[in-house]
Amino acid sequence: MGVKDGGKVPQQDNSNGYKGLIYYMMTIMIITILLNGLIFPSVVKQKVVEVGYNDFLTMVDQGKVQKLERGEDSIMFIAEDASGRQQVYKTGRWDDPNLTERLYRAGVEFGEVIPQKESVIMSFFTNWILPIGIMIALGQIMSRMMAKKMGGNAMTFGKSNAKIYAENETGKTFADVAGQEEAKEALKEIVDFLHDPKKYSDIGATLPKGALLVGPPGTGKTLLAKAVAGEAHVPFFSISGSEFVEMFVGMGAAKVRDLFKQANEKAPCIVFIDEIDTIGKKRDGSGMGGNDEREQTLNQLLTEMDGFDGKKGVVILAATNRPETLDQALLRPGRFDRRIPVELPDLKGREAILRVHARNVKMDDTVDFNAVARATSGASGAELANIVNEAALRAVRMGRKVVCQADLEESVETVIAGYQRKDAAVSENEKRIVAYHEIGHALVAACQSNSAPVHKITIVPRTSGALGYTMQVESGERFLMSKEEALNKIATLTGGRAAEEFMFGSITTGASNDIEQATKLARAMVTRYGMSDQFGMVALETVTNQYLGGDTSLACAPETAKAVDDEVIRTVKAQYDKAMQILRDHAGKLNELSEYLLEKETITGEEFMEILNRQQ
Ligand code: ADP
Ligand code: MG
Ligand code: ZN
């Protein structure tokens, strides 16, 4: 009959809540007891000291007794003890007619001296109320400080314990996002909608409820989402997909519920779900219950997205770098139907990003952002931001007050290849091999294209493990690669190894990265670019992971796979032979350049070309 499994969800929820409460109370109790023992012992443990009647009289005569009370058969009094502190004493009551006069003479005050009487309430207060009060106050202050640090006000939601951080002002605008013009264009409409939802609802238009920002890591997706909120001056609720996936079953779904409830109250606003792929992965039909939690969270998200009124002005943005793994249900109309690509920046974009991040950095006029942008093909916005910061740090290290071009160039290498390891003990012999290897690359490249192939060649070892490094600078942005260029590139990549073999007759492990790249390119030529005569324009592989490393999976019969491998091997081999031939033809230059590099450790592209073109 109608018994639902779902019943267990709130239960789990609550027991977790109680547990937390009990832990909290126990912590407070323990701390209170400790406080009592350590900090307030004088208040709490004030004991009544019994003294003899004679001692009492001595104290009276010495003027130490301050206050006194006569009881039925005892006298209680307050007097200074040996160390000058107040102490409650008790002594027996004697029939002493002189006592009253004696007390008057000593100026003793009469009154109540019964510590126990008030201490029932007082001690409860000092033992319990006060410490607990202090604890609660401390907790409040701390949580407030935390919230301030997070740049917003922390809101803790009733049952689910979910903390969602809402920022009323993100402080970011589109001016902080350089390049990414298409993405900004697409988001401007959303900003406009948030400014004035009525304008849209009056005409009967509904804006898409959600937009999905897709692109490689570090391209500014999070930044863009914040900029939208900043431009529209609306609250910004952000939560990361991984936060939904919690230890306790049902928590993720509860968090989604809370998030949307809160957002609805604060509309117009933006809800931003970062790394949505962690909850939005395709649901599979296996039904073994392994991913129950994630599926519940995803289902809740879908329900909430359908449920709320799009006209109210709640816009949901999400970001991911693995769009291909997302569940189709998320992408259907009415949900994240708008997809905004946020790609790696092009040359112009890189220059603009460098400029944005250099706004608050003092730079002298040797700085050439265009040159840096050209040297950083393939770098993401986050890496470029890092480059500017590294350059500033280097300037400080060198004791300068402004950043110069050399700082930027060094930091480009640092970010790409790691820090220089000046102390690395590389033997003379290894250095020679590295020098020939790097010159091998450069020489093969130069002889094929007749232009400076590199910006800089260095054999200073790097912390990343690279022993040598060739910095390439494209003269402009390239979008297409011809078949000849692809083949030349493979030849260039094999040039390092070819130089080793040609010069020393033996080969080293130093070429592993070159081999990987050459193989990848050759493979792509055959399987994806349709550049092999044997297969022509047939896609034999599909890219499964566009933004993260570009993994591919084969989509062909095993026999074809074998033929593909053969073709790849043939292609690389042919280019290796070509590189070898070039090196043989220019053996003199190879020697000259390598020895020069060995001596200088770092040479520029101009120096390289100058030696290459010099007549012997
Ligand atoms: P993503 O969310 O795509 O992984 P982020 O938005 O977190 O990337 O970007 C990380 C940092 O990189 C940003 O805080 C910013 O400093 C910098 N950045 C990335 N892209 C840009 C850009 N287009 N313009 C300016 N800064 C950028
Ligand atoms: Mg991000
Ligand atoms: Zn190499």
C-alpha cells in the first residue's frame, strides 16, 4: 500500500540535529565545570572556618573583624585572614557580657553574615548561569566574526543545519571580468531582467530560469556569476555542488530545499551552484542504491527548479567543467536550458586579463602586456592572475618598488614550469645533453618555418622537474592548423630526442613529454582531424572530456583501432626521420648553438637566429 520510503528522511535529519545539540550541551557542561574549578575557585569554594572563642576575641581586638552576626548558638563573622583576604569565620557562642562593648570599640558592624543563604541562588548563578552566558556570548561573537570573514551573513537553517552564504553585495562587476565578451553579452540580459523583472512579465516573456556556465577551470565562471549579482545589485546565494553531498542521507535534499526557500524570500536574487557536476551527474539505471543520496539531491533540485515562479526574479546560475557528464534532465527547457561557454582566453583576452589584474600593481614602462600575452598561449585567467602576482612578489624580493618586464617573463616561466632551481646539482654531462635536446627542438622548428621558433631557451632546472625549457611565442592567435603545420609540429617535438641520438648515440628519458605530445597530435590527426590518407574524413574517436585534459574514447572496430595505431606510429616515425635529416644537414649549427647555450644557460630567440644565420 502507500507506505513511502521517504519517511526516513526527516527522521535521520532530526536525530542528527539532536545529536548535535547533546554534544553541544555536554561541551558546555564540561567547560563550565572546568571554569568552576580553575577560574572561580575563590567565589565558589568560600568555606566557613571555625575558630576558638579566644582567637575570635584576639581578632576583634586587632580590628580585623568587619561584620558579625549572632546566631542561636554560634557567631558568624567576616574578618581578614592572614593574607588580608576576607573570610567567613564561625565560633561558638559564649555568655560574654563584655562582648557587645568590645565589639563597639573595635568598630564591628552588625549584620547578616550567612554566606550559605544567598549562595543557593548566588552559587547557582556563578556556577551555571554566568559561565553558560559567557559561552553563549563567545559563540555568538565567534560566529559573527566568521560570517564577516566570509563576506556575508551566515544563515543557519532550522533542521538541515545547512549553512548557505548569502552576499548582499559581491563587489564584482563586469569590469572585473576581462575578455569573455560573448559570455558577458549573454549574461547582460539576465542582469537587465533582475533589475526590472516586471518589464519582462508585463509583456508575457519569461526568461530562462537557469544558465549554465561551462568551460575549463580558471576561466572566470565563478567570477562571472558574482559579477552578474554585482551588476544587478541583488543578493548572491552560492553553494558548491560538493557541499550538497553529505554524510547523512537526506541532507543534500534538505539543503536544496532550504536554499530555494531562502532565495524565494529574497527575490530578486541569484542562486549560484558551483561545480554542479558533483550532484548533476547522469543517473544510471543500475539501481543498486549506491548513489541514492546524490540522486535524491538531484531530484530535489529538479523539483525546486520546476516549482518556483520564474517571474519573481530568481535566476539560477551554475558552473561546471564537465558538461558532458550532466544529467539530461538538468538541461531540458525550463531548467538550465541556456548554456554559456566560457572558453580559455584568446590573445586579446589574455592581454585584457593581464591589464585588469595589473590595475593595482605598480609597473614601469618596460612592461609589454602584449608580449606576455603572446607567451602564454593556452593559459587560463586564473593562471594569468597568478603570473601578475608572482611578478609583483619577485619585484619585492629583488627590492624594487615597481614591476618590470623581466619580472613578468620570469613569472610566466615560474607559473608554467615551476621555480628556478639554481642549486640543483645537474652534472656537466647531463647539462650538455639537455642543451643539445633543446637546441634540437629549436633548430628543427626554425629550419621548417624560417622564423624565430622560440622566445627563449634555458637549461636552468626548474622545480617542476624540467631540466630545460623552451618558451614559445606565437606571433598572433592561431585558430587553424594545416596538415603541413601539424606534421612540422610533430617533427619539432621529436627534434629533441633526435638531437640526443644524433650527437651522443644514446637516448634519455628527458623526451617523455615530447613523445606524449607528438603521439597525441598524430593520433588526433588520424582519428579526429581526418588528415590521414588511409581513413579520410571519418571520426574514429570522440572527445569525452572537452575541458579537462580532453580524454578521448575510441569509436571503431578493434581491427580499425589496430590500423589507427599503425598509422600513428608511421606518422611519428616519418617526422622523426625528417627531424634527424635536418639535424644532419645542420650539424655544425647544432654544435655551435648547443655549446653557446651551455655557456650562457639562457639565450633569447634573437640570439638563436643570429647564430643560425651567421655565415661560417
Ligand atoms: P572558474 O570558476 O572558471 O574555475 P574563477 O572564476 O574561480 O574560475 O577564476 C579564478 C580567478 O581567476 C578569478 O578570481 C580571477 O582573479 C581570475 N580570472 C579568471 N578569468 C578571468 C577574467 N576573464 N578576467 C579577469 N580575471 C579572471
Ligand atoms: Mg569556480
Ligand atoms: Zn623536449
